[in-house]
Amino acid sequence: MSSSSAAQSVVEHIVLFKLKDNTDPSKVNAWVDGLNALSSLDLTLHLTAGPLLRIRSSPFAFTHLLHSRYKSKDDLAAYAVHPTHISVVKESLPFCDDIMAVDWIADGLTGPMGLSPASAIRITVLKLKEELGEAAKGEVLEAIKGIKGKFGEVGQVTVGENFSPGRAKGYSIASVAVFKGVKEMEEVDSKEELAKLENDKVTEYLDNVIVVDYVVLSPQSASV
């Protein structure tokens, strides 16, 4: 794990899972524990995994999330083929109904790489309309980057273009907003007029949107 107050570049990795409804809870608990144990790998700057707090918008019924951070694309690639990671992935195959993953480079990240237990995060993944020009795409990216400056409750915001299209279901831009806790995240939700104004800036460019909320678990409560 790592932390820093200086602006730095980081690779964000998000995986969304949909588990089968009839899965034995003990198997889910063991799998979630296995995912969180991946945080001990030297390659990993931060990793958390567990059940979603809520789905705010999604055509997919995801149930769980993994969020991790890496110094570089090479470190992410090494993590992907690490034997411990592969073992945990195989463990989920019998009960994982659907999966989606996005990766992006976040420039200018300030604050801790690792997120404290009870921190709340909001993941937004965007599918843009076809044949959008670079100017429109840039407008979407800038609108999301500007969220931190307009909502004081937001501790961190990163956003970027997905560079791993294989499991992204056609979604091409992703972001993570980090809050001290659920209370702070809900305070942003209460500012409906300002939030709507920010959304309206980019809505015309979007084909579909996924928004999910998650709370970082403490090591003791990783099993659910």
C-alpha cells in the first residue's frame, strides 16, 4: 500500500461482478476474502473488494466490485497473470454470472493511494454515442474532472479512457470519486440542482451509463 500528497499518475482497475442468486454464502465469503488478500501483492498499491452498496444506474445487475491501483500498465499486467490472482479468478467461475472490467490511467492524483475503511466510492462508467469526435470526448472528460472543484465533499476524482476493451462491454470512459464516507456522498446527492447541471453538460454525448456505489470494507469485515 502507498500514500502521497504529491500529484502522481496511477492505473485504476475496476471489476464488476454479478454472482448467481443461489450461490452458497460461505463460498462468496471465501472468494471475497481471497480477493482482498491480493492487496498483499507487492504490485498492488491499493485493493478492496466486496458487495456493492447500491446500483444507481446500470443495465446490468452487478452485485460485487473490485477496485485496485497500480504504478503502471506493466504492474497491472503482471498482477493479471500472478498465480494467486489466477487462483482466485478460477474460484469464482462456477458462481459468477457476469463480469465487466475497465482500466484507465489517472493523472494528477493527490492524496493517499490506499483508501481507508468506511470510505465511500462512486464508480461511473460511460458508453459514448458512436462517431463522437475528440472534442466531445474531451468535454466529457473535463466535466468529470471538474466535479471535485464543485463538490467539496469529494476527496478524490480520477477519470480516463479505458485501455482494456476486451471486457468493457463497449464502455470507454470511467471514473472513481472518493468520499470520506457514505454521509459525504449522500450530501452531494442532496444538491440536486447542481448535480443535474453537471450531468446535463455531457448527457447528449452518452449512449448508456453505469453508476454504482461501494463502501471500503475493513479487513475484519471483508467477508459478507
